[in-house]
Amino acid sequence: MPTYGVSSSYVRQAGIGNAASYQVSGRPFLTGNLDIDNDVEDKIVFPAVTKRIVIQNMADVDLRVHFHSTASSRVNETSCYFTLPTTKDKLDIDVKCTEIYISNPTGNNGKYELYAELTGISPEQMFALTGSGISGVNN
């Protein structure tokens, strides 16, 4: 299709800074775990940048939701996580990211369901989430 004198640098497309990429309905992504044991951490990697994530605790154990692994950062000691303490507690956040972690620090037989709305933005365009409120380390 001809561009009729329009520079290719002005062609609009999905991108990390494109507001329209977040205004349209997201592509659904569903996952979960029916048996996340004590001291286990799940890493969920999304095939595209998210616009919204909903996580529901389906068991009567505390679950933690965070953006960095507890093994490679100071997430636990600096409380850089959300806690879902009981069955049916839900976290609903509008956030752009390409991965999220869910861990069970308190008991066996944790369960959760996760729903995400995905944008049309490829994960390679996403910047790294860092900082004291994310990883517990000042960057």
C-alpha cells in the first residue's frame, strides 16, 4: 500500500508509548495453579505487554504477588509484594509488564487463578521494572 509522501517514521502502530494500545479491549490470557506449595514461586511470562492483570486466591493460604523473583532480589525483606491472604481475595491492577511472580510463603496447597488483558505490544518493547518499590533495590 503506498504511503503517498508520508515518512515511514510517522506510521502509527502498537507500541509501548502508544496510548491507543491500552485503550482497546485486551486479548485474554488465562492461567492458574491448583497446587502451589509452601516456599514455591511461579513465574508467569506473558506473550505480550499487559494492560490489566487480575489474580484471585482460591485457597485459605497467603499468596504474594510481585514483579521480581524472591530468589534474585530483596522482594521479601523490603515487602515489595501484594498479599492475598484468604480464599476469594482478588488483586485487580492496571499495569504494563511482561512477567509477574506469585509465591506461597505460608502453607501448602495454595491455589490461584490469573486473568490478564494483553496489548498488541511485543514483550521486546517493554522496559525493565526496577526500583525500590519493585525489586527492593534502588536503581
